[in-house]
Amino acid sequence: MSLFTKWSFKNKAAISLVTVLVLLLGVVSYFKLPMEFLPPADQPQVTIIAMGQGVDSNSMEQQVTTPIEMAVGSVKGKKDVFSTTGDGFSKIDIFFESKTNMKEAKQEVQDALAMVTLPANVQKPSITQLNTSMIPIAQVSITFNDGLTRSNSEFAKKKIIPMYKDIKGVANVQTFGTESSYVSLELDNKILSEKQLSLENIMTALQGQNLSAAVGEKAIDGKASNIKVVGTLNSVKDIEQLSISPAVKLGDIAKVSIKKPNTTLTRVNGKDALMLIMTKESSANAVSTGEDIAKVTKKINKQYLDVQGDVLVSTADMIENSVNTMLKEVLLGALFATFVIVLFLRNLRSTFITIVSIPLSLAFTLFLLWMSGITLNILTLGGVAVAVGRLVDDSIVVIENIFRKMQNENFSVRLVTEATKEVGTAILASTLTTVAVFLPIGLVSGSLQDFLMPFALTITYSLLASLIVAVTVVPLMSSALLKNSKLAEHKPALRFSRLLTWTLNHKWVVYLLAILLFVGSIGTYFVMPKGAVDQSTADYVIASLEYPNDTPLEKVKENTIRLADLIHSQDEVEYEYTQLGNTEDGASFGNVDSPTLATIVVILKDKKDTEQIIELLEKQKKEFEGAVLSVNTASFMSGSSNDITIDVMGDDLTKIEETAANVKGEIERIKGVEKVTTNQDAKKMIYSFEVSAAEGSAMQISQQLGVYLNRTPIGIATIDSQPTSIMLEPLLNPKTKDDLNNMLVATPTGMEPISKVATLKEEEKPSNVFHKDGDSYVRITAKVDPEKLSKVNAEITKAIFGEKDVKGMKIPDGVNVYIGGASAQQADDFSDLFITMLVSVGIVFLIMVVTFKTFRAPIAILCSLPLAAIGAILGLLISGITVDITALLGALMLIGIVVTNAIVLLDRVKHNEQTMIIRNALVEAAATRMRPILMTAMATVSAMIPLLFKKAESTSLVSSSLAVVVIGGLTMATLLTLVVIPVVYESLHFKKAKKQLKEKARV
């Protein structure tokens, strides 16, 4: 490192210029860096959704779900396949191994689906692979004074939506609430019978009416000309005038009108609305793009008086708040670190020289992040907040050594370079060990790796930058600013020297105390509850109104609107957004659910009123008979779930359901379990016609009933220049079993009641069918307190499977029970991080062996790690914080931070051994290095203090638990390192040390 120092003194002008350039580049990079909430990260999951109007769940399972499951069975990297099949929809979730290339996986799924033939009444499946870049940057509602008419929908499509698409940085605008209108034909069965007309007559009349077809090329009037046949249906009147027979027009036997689908509902503040969901380009700044969206919305409101646009959700505000909060914590951390330096050095000039490394290192870090294509997000800023205290460590060691040398020597450039050279090896090894801790991040799997990587790179860039600053800028500034400076006299720590000498003479006391503390802390760790990161921050209230699947949709819509109107009437509510039913737009985002489930999102003017609104809605539960009204809080950036799942699988559905019911009953009694649900709580009556082969064809009868009972597409018209489907409304509306039996169907002997050719059977079945890897299963979901996750998981495991002295449940033969969910994910994440820690320790050990060229000193240095564990666990115990993934990340960081103290100490010891015996070298080094060790440790701890009061945000890795682990571990390790490490080091050289002490005693 001395080469860098000497070069900087020879090129003072260049260093000055580079310093200014780095600061300027840092400022430019800050404004150029794309700002977003999370880094780009693929979710290892592909979702397939197929929708079929009027198709019951059993038919969807047999004709859609099972064929798709078989088709995707050979996709590479597939881990699990879960499917949910309900009335009118099929949803298949394919989970992949964390290392799978998701773009290739999605393409492979698409290729597999291309080989599947689905029924004609099932829409083409949508395939979705989610990424954090698909998180909407804004959700905008568009309402009209005269309602969401067809013309208003077209106006929005042609005028309003393009205004948002033209915004720089907006990648995509997804529209909800724009289900296309259709031409409705309501046949009068009585007139149809009187005119002796059949459905075939009507279908034949409509076929090929809206057509433009080339029929040939001939020479007309001596010129080559194309000949076409054109037929158009441009209005309802055109359709009504179609001839069905010589004396009958379509309008004579049917009511023709323009309608909108009535199976869905999209409303905002009591009005039918269009919802525009916008995502940003990967390189765009989320904050500036969000601001532009708000400006365009204001422009629309001003330009079109009958249109009201509202930005319901903008991640720009959340990102800006998060960034500002994190920046405030960074600045507070830097300020606290500065106080520590002033306290120890008692000199403003030396303090100024030291803290210069913070803005320079951060500026260089921002530039490197920009060059690396990494965005400025909650994780990169978290890395800065964590590293800010460590940025001054190298500069502190350098300036303190210069400071100490000036006590005994005349100030000169040579003094500065020699002082820097003395500690060069120590600060290089210290920085490299801290950086090396993050090298094995590649061993962590899945989304955790995507989130840890930008965090790790930010810390790596900033620490390497601080090292360069410490050996170049700091010596140069010291030579200029400390030339005529009067420094406070530093007195050696005589009392500490006497204490250390006593401990070296009584090593057994130190070893016994350290071992007892370490064993006690490890035992405490294993009995401490392991939790998930609490993500209970409430951004809005969500109310779900769910009716059984056999409830008429009109009743569901009516009561949904009644509840939404009640919510909208409250003064505390700013926006109420209601969604009912499944749409193609929702399917493209992987969203599909029960058609009788309504969701109402409530955004408040002030979040303080959240509890008040929840209480109001809780009181409404009795007002909606037959429905389940659930009220919860949620976050716009919700992270992973804290639920524990129990899957019951087998071949016999009856046994599966019975076992699941027993499991549910067992775990409901466990303390810490807040709510238990199963995926088969809802059931529906299924009526089946079993056709006698001798009397009729099952296929022909199913096709006839499909037309009789469902809305059926039978043609195309061009209305208002838009292709519009002509739909035949259901001909029959049976309300009793007698109505079903009396439905007339065509048979070989003529029109007969269906009861003549088929037997009606009824049975109650689950309204949804669930598969796991192709087999039926029931999932029980237990919502638990995130702080008690591991404890509750252990209790659930004991209740189901038993323990040594506790008998578990009796599980029938052929039925298997699996526990997963948040507890399994936690176990995977913990396992990954523990492996990463072990590899990190190995890399740190390797760096120290290379630095000290021996095994003994590195072994002594590694003994500081158990000391850190004592402090970390003690910190968690005192604070009452549970062990979660962020706490383990703090432990990973400690591996790199804690060993730096021991490295600085033993580097001095090795230097002293050239002229001293081991005992004297240890005592002198500990007394000399005590001040820089305490200064660096206190600076890092002080910089962490603002994080102590930070609650973990969704998907954020920086929180109070990380700060508690680092502060506790570093404090304890620093205090014990100055005593324990010298004892260990002398023990590793006991023969040589004993011999030296005997020789000294003889002299």
C-alpha cells in the first residue's frame, strides 16, 4: 500500500483533480441512477390461467387442468406444480429451482402448451412469469360523469391511454374494466316454436354475414381487376333485418341489443371505472416517471371536463419516502461517527481529514453502481447505511498512527508516509476480509440472492473506495493540515497494560470465562424463537366479501355495491376501489379467483384512521347473510407471507378431507396461531346427467345443453368500426330439478325431455379442485405471529407427528402430510446463510494466512468470532427481538467487521516481535492499538444507532434486528478482543513465550 502513498505525494495535483472529479461524478451518478423500490429479481414461478365461461370445476379439471399438467410435466428445472380449478377457470402454478433461467423456462412452458388441445369454449391460456420490474409504478382510475359507456371506453382507448403510454419511462399500460361490449340475442322460444324455426336456422343466417373475401381476378373493361364479396353488419338494425326464413326477420323472433358482460365489476368511489396499471422501463427513474404520471393525470382533468382521473397508488411517493428516510439514517450515522472521532482525537483538523473519506467513498460508490447497471433502491441504500461507520475505519487507523508518531517525532512528509506504511498491511487485510464475507453470496439461492447482491456490491464498492482514500487522500491532507497543528497529548494506557499482564499470567480465568459465555450464548440461541421479518406495515385496508359459489351473481353484485357505497360514504376514506369477477386483464397478471369473491381496497386520507375503519367493517359482518366478510390491512409492497402450510395428499379424497379436518382442529388450539383456513371450505351442488348410450349421444346432448344454458358466440358484427361478438343468450334458465329433467333435447326419435335419455344425479362437491404434482390434496393454512414462527412450527409438527413422549395424530394409510410455507422458506434461508458464513470464514482465514504468512496468527484472530456471537445473542436477548433473516445477515457482516480489530492488534504484535519478546510485544501492541480499535468500533456502532429505530420494510434487509446483532457483537468482541486474543496468541506460542520469559527473568 506504500506505493499508492508515495505515488500520491509525487502527483499531488493529479490526486486533487481526481478527488474533485470523483465528487462531481458521484453527484452526477446520483441523479443518473434509476431510482426504484427493489432491484430486478425474477420469481421462480410461471403461472398458467385458462378461463371457460359456464364450465364447472370438474369439467375444467378433466378437460383443461389435467392435460396442461401432463404437458408441463417434462419442463426442465420444474420443482412443484400446483393447480386450482374452479367454475370457469383453471390456474396452474409451476415452481422452479432457484437457479433456473426463467425466460427459457417460460418459453419451454409456452412450447409445451402449444401441443395441448383445449375445448372450444375455453379461452387461450395466459402465461405469466412475474418479476419485480412488473410491480406497478402507478395505478390510475378513470371515471366519466355519464358512466363507462361504450363510447367513453373508446374515447379512453384512443385519447387518454396514449397520453400515459407516451410518458418517458412508462413501459406498459394495462387496462382493467374495459370488457368489450357484445351484441345480445335473446330468442323468444314461443315465437321460435310458432314459426317452426330451429337454432341451426339462426346460426346459418349469421354465418359469413360480416365478411370481406377475394373471389378472383378478371380483365374488366380491358384492365386486370380484383373481385371481392363484402358483407357487413354495422348496426343493431342490420342484424334485426337478417332473413331467417322467407317471411321471418331476426328481429321478429329475438330482442337484439348492445350489452356489457355482467359477471365482473370494477368501480372507484361509487362509479364504474377504468383502472390503468402502469409499469416502468428497467432503466427509468421511478420517482421522475411517477411525477410525470401525476402531471398527465392533472392535464387530463383540466382538458376533459367530463373525465375524472385519480392516481390511487404511486410507488414514486413510497420510493422517495424510503430513499429520504435511508439518506437521513446515513447522514445521522456519519454525524455520530464524527462525534466519536472528535471525542478521541480532540482535534478538528484531524477529524476533518478522517471524515473526508465518507463523501469521497460514497461518491465513488455511486459512480461504480451506475457503471455496474445497479439501481438506487432500498437495498443499495441499506448497504450504504450499514457501511457508513466502517468507511472511516481505515482512515482512523492511518490518522491515529500519524497522530501517535507526531507525539515523539518532528512532523515531515517522511513521518506521514512511514506512519501510513506501518498500518498499510493491517488496513488492507481488514478491508479485504470484510469484502470477502460477501463473496459467497452466490451460494444463497433464489430471490434472496437477487436482493443480497446489490446490498453486497454496495458495501464492497464503498469499503474498497475507503481503503484507497485512506492511503492516498488522507496522507496528503495530513501533510498539509497537520503541519503546524497542536495535538493533544496522548498518554499510554498503563492500567490496561497491568490488566493484560495479569490475564496473560492467569490464562485459565480468561479461557473459562470465554467458554462459559460462548456455550451459554449458543444454548440461548437454540431456545430463542426464530421469526420472519414482520411486514405488518399498513398502507391500506382490504375488505373481502365472499359468497358460496352457488350464490347468484346478481346477489353478489348487489351486496358488493352496498358495502362499497357504505365505505365510500365515510369521511376518512379517500379512495374505494372495488373488483369482482375474473377478467382477461387480471389473468395476464396471474390473478384469478372465485367468481363470487369481491375485493374492496380502501385507501385512507390519514393512516391513523385505519383502526376506526376496521372496526366499522367488522360490525358489518352480520349484515351480509351467507357471506364471509374479512377485513385486513396490507402493504403496497407486500413481501413474503408469514403463513405455515400443511398439505394433505393421497389417492382417496374422502380420507384426505377427513385428515385435513382433524389437522385443522389440532392446530387451531395452538398458541400463536391467529387463523386457520383450508382450500376446501366451500362446496357446491353438482347435477350430472348420465346418458344412456342406447337412447342418445352424450356428446350431442352436452353440445345442446351448452348452448341452452350458456351465452354462446354465433357471429361477428362491426359496431362503431370495432369487431363485436354476437352472443346468443341462454335459452333456458332452470331453477328446480323438475326444470332440469324437463329440458327438451334432440334425439334420434325427435325432441324429447332429457329425462327420457339420461338420469339426473346430484352430489355436493368442493367448488374448487386442487392438485399438487397432479395428485389431489388439501392445504391447511395457519396464519401465525411472525415473531413466533419457529416455535409455532415446532408445536404444529409435534401435534401432527408427535415427539418422544408425545403421541401424534393417527394418519390413515395412503395419506401423507407435509409442512411447508414460511417455516420451510425460513429454514432454507437460514441454511443458505449458515453455509455462506462457513465459506466466508474460510475465505477470511485464507486472506489472513496470506497476510501473516503463518497459521497461528490467523487462528488467534478467528477466535474473535465466538466473542462476537456472545454479544450478538446477548443483544437480541436484551432487546427482545427474534432471530430473523436480517439478524443472520448482521451475523454474516460481523465475520468481516470483528476480525479487523484482531488484525490491527496482531499486525502490531508481529511488528514488535522483531525487537521484543512475545509478552512485551503483546502488551505494547494492545496498549498502542487500543485507541484505534476503540475508535473504529465506536464509529461503526455509532453509525448503526439510527438503524436501531428502523422497522423492517417489506423486502428490506436493513432493520433494527441487523443493527442489534452488529452493535452487540462488535461491542462485546471489541472489549474481549483486547484481552482474549493476546491470551490465545501467547498460548499458540507457549514454548517460545515460556522460554523468553525464563531468559528475561534470569537477566
